[in-house]
Amino acid sequence: MKKFFSTLLGLSMLLVACGEQKTEQKTSTETAETIKIGAIGPLTGPVAIYGISATNGTQLAIEEINANGGVLGKQLELNLLDEKGDTTEAVNAYNKLLDWGMVALIGDVTSKPTVAVAELAAQDGIPMVTPTGTQLNITEAGSNIFRVCFTDPYQGEVMAKFAKDNLNAKTVAIMVNNSSDYSDGVAKAFAEEATNQGIEVVAQEGYSDGDKDFRSQLTKIASKNPDVLFVPDYYEQDSLIAIQAREVGLTSNILGPDGWDGVVKTVDKSSYSAIEGVYFANHYSIKDTSEKVQNFITNYKAKFNDEPSAFSALSYDTVYLIKEAMEKAGTTDKEALTKAIKEAQFSGVTGSLTFDEKNNPVKGVTVIKIVNGDYTFDSVISK
């Protein structure tokens, strides 16, 4: 009997201890001195130019918000991890941030790692907003996954409409990176919408990641003499294709999606003629004269001594979107925060947005034209 009561007492003390531990954990979370925001991006590796630009925008917004009193009476604490442009690294980074106690995630930057991380965040219910992941299926992972940028198909469709309405194109050719979901997704949407618009797709040529010589494909395209050449890829490949297209005598108007942003930095001034007159879809223009845009540009230049790309602006907007959602929800509870993001009517540097039923933003597309090595504003197009 004595042994029985001793065991019972031990179990009772264990239960009490467990209850106290849970209470302490809950109290610790509720009384945290900061609001923990996780961020993931490629700060090193082949797409670091995008990751650095994006996360610079994130850091600028965090600093501004904290300087103005923070959110819900607390400072924002940013934990930014480098995923090196690699999906496995992105997943590892996410798990570290989850263990750290993030209440919301900003990222990832490029589409493939974003898809992988979104699947995890959906399972955990962590509100996740990618500033720049354009692949269509990202937000299909769960109701708590959002994006601030427009999707790959959306910009492909808009640029096909632009080719018809603004350039009066009757024929188009497409160069597509068969190794890239981004390139393939935009290309398919562009081709389908071009056909819907009555534009004939006279050629489509493919290549792979790492290719440097595109002259064979471009020579075939040149023989068709299309009104427009559509090149949906990132800046490094884009610049090579544009230069070689002019070398083989292709005189078509060149169009592209947002991956062209930053291309001028990769082209020597002696080759500016190759990208002269290129039109590409983007999320905002540094030529926008609105006070909100110009204040952002001024502050960004002061901190980073560089002009902010669209990736910078989208990430900057993402932080402020999450801030407004927290203030509306009055809490950092993940379910309440997700609901507040879903219901947002947000106005930022990259324009005004609401979210559709698939958590994609409803917003316009800014078309940029390259003139003398400068990104000039051309128009804003809606689908």
C-alpha cells in the first residue's frame, strides 16, 4: 500500500510539472518581447542577385517599421537564412525558422524552393507570403500560402495581349528554357493567349540551363521573320539570347517576363543596342512619380547605394502587408493572421492588390521598355 501511494504521488507530481511546463511555454510565447519573422532567400549561388535584392527590401521595411514603434507594441525580429538557390537548403532553412518560433514567413524568392517550402508551411499552418515566387501552383499548397507578385501564366497572357494591342503583332516566335518551370509556364501561357489574340506562333525553339550558344535556334527563328520574339527566362540567359539574336540578323521586337529585370547590369555598354527596345513585364517602375514609390527608392538608395529592383519592391510590400494584417487581426495567432492577409486591401509600392480565391493577387502589370540602357515606363496592362 505504501508503495502504491508513493507511485501515485510521483505520477501526480509529474502531471503537475507537465502542466506547469505547458503554462510556462504558453506564457513565454504570449509575453515574447519581439515578433519573430522568418525569411528565406538565395544570398549566395547562381541566383543570388535576386535573393539579395529581395531581402534588401525586406530588411529596409523591417527597419522602418521598428523605427516607427513596431507592430502591436513590439519590435519585429527578422531571421534571414541563405538557401543558396537550392531546394534542400530551403527546406532546412524553413525547419530552423520553425524551431526558432517564427509567426510568419517571407519567401522563398525563386519558384522551385518556394514550392517545397510552401508544402511544409501549409502543413504547419504558418502564414507564408512569397514576394516573388511566380509559379502557378505555389499557393495551391494551402489556404495560408500567399504571393504578392503576379503568376507566370498571368504575365504570359498579359504580354501576349500587349504584343497584339500595343505592337500590332501578327506573328511571334518563342525561345523557351526546357529546364525551367518558370520559362515553360510563361511560354505556354503566352503561346495560348497569342493564338487567342489571332497571332500566329511561327516557331518555338528550346534550350537547357547552362547553354551559352543559341545561334542555331535563333537562325531558324530568323528565317521566319516574326514580328515578336518572346524570351521567358532570367537575365543571364536573356542577355545572351538578345545579343546573339541581333548577331544572326533577327530584327523582331523582343518581349519577356519579369525575369528580365536586372538584365542591363549583365550587358556591356557596347552591347546595349542588342537590348534596345526590349519590352518586359514587371511589378513596378522606378519612373513612377508617386510619393510612396519615390520615398521607397530614396530610402533604399540611401541604405544600399543601389537602385531597387522589382524584387526589392515586392519584398518591401510583403513586410508591410504582414504588418497591416497583424494590426487588423490584433494578434500574431497564425489562423487569425492568415484570415487577415486573405481579406487584405493593400496599397503598396507595387500597386494595389486584393487576393483571389487561390490567394493570388489581383493587380496590374507594369510594362518596361529598355531605352539606352535605362528601364523606362511604358504602360500598365491588365488581363
